[in-house]
Amino acid sequence: MNLNKYIDHTLLKADATKAEIKKLCEEAIKYEFATICVNTTWTQYANELLKNSKVEITNVIGFPLGACDSNTKAFETKQAIKFGASEIDMVLNIGALKDQNYELVLNDMKAVKQAAGKNIVKCIMENCLLNKEQIIKACQLAIEAELDFVKTSTGFSTSGATIEDVKLMKKIVGNACKVKAAGGVRTYDDAIAMINAGADRLGTSGGVNIVNGKEHTNGY
């Protein structure tokens, strides 16, 4: 298994510096990770660093709360792609889902998907704030919006990915879309367990340690 190809090498903290983004890109090139995952302020810089590599750029949208309006998310998505991103990780409108305002949630997803064009869109559901029925509904809405992935977590709330949630999400989406496990993937064994549970992609800031068989002890 080429575990490196499952990894979105991630740096999303508020105080990330240019030097840290440069290191992230250099590591991604060295280990041939699938993408780096960064905030949009770093996209142009990262795109320049990665231009001669096969590493793609994932940008987070509406991050980490998901509570901005759909037009804002769509605009941010267009800017991200303009600056060099090829994958978009949007945060679900969590409050609207909990209010059972499914039309708003669906239209929010569709707005980002339309803005992204042919680029990959993943929906971050923040499962730690949802019950089982809400996770199922969010997956169903993501399928209806024709998104490419459902994703467990931002890594900025009360907990990250769990095996149980990944299995549930995979059961609901089947082959209609893919699953990304993010937050709390800290060891090689964690990564393999998530993949065996149904994850097609892993979001972690510890990719280097994980592929080298070491435990990731700090960060996302």
C-alpha cells in the first residue's frame, strides 16, 4: 500500500508562518503526498513551491465553523481555484443541519460544487457535533449535491475521526462518493485502521511521522 498517496499533508493553524508552509510543501514533495491542505492565504505561495511536483493543493472553505453564507463560500472557492487549488474542503453548515433546514444545507453544498467546477469537493461534517442520524443525513445531502467526498472533522472541535464514524459514512455513501478521515490520525496503525474502515483519504499534520512508523504527538 502506498500510504503516502492517501495523505493530505495539513497545516491549518492560525499562526502558521511562511517558513512552516515552505517546510510543509518540501515534505509533501519528498514523501509524494496526495495534497497539502492549507488556508487560502497560502495558496499562491504553495502553488509556486509545488509547480514542478505532482502534489496538489487542498484549500479549506468556510473553515472551521461553516457558518458563513453560501455566496461567501462560493467566492472563496473560486479564489482558491484561481490561485492554484484543485481540491476544496468545505465545512458543512452545522447549525442549519441540526435545525433540519436541509434545503439550506443542500444549496450550500451545491453552491460550492458549482463554484468548484470539475475540481474535487469534500464536505467536512464535524461529526463530533452531530448524532448518528445527523451524520447519515449529511452524507445523503452530500450525495444529492454530487460532492466527491464526505469528511469527518475539521480537527478544530471537540474530537476528530473515529473508526465507527468512518464505517457509518462509508456504509451510507457506498460508491457514490469517497470518505476522508481527519483529526486524530497519529500512527501508522491509526492510518491503516481508518483505510480498512473505508477511508479513501487521510487528513493529518503528522504525515511524515506516520509514514515513517512514528507517533505524531502534536497538532491536527
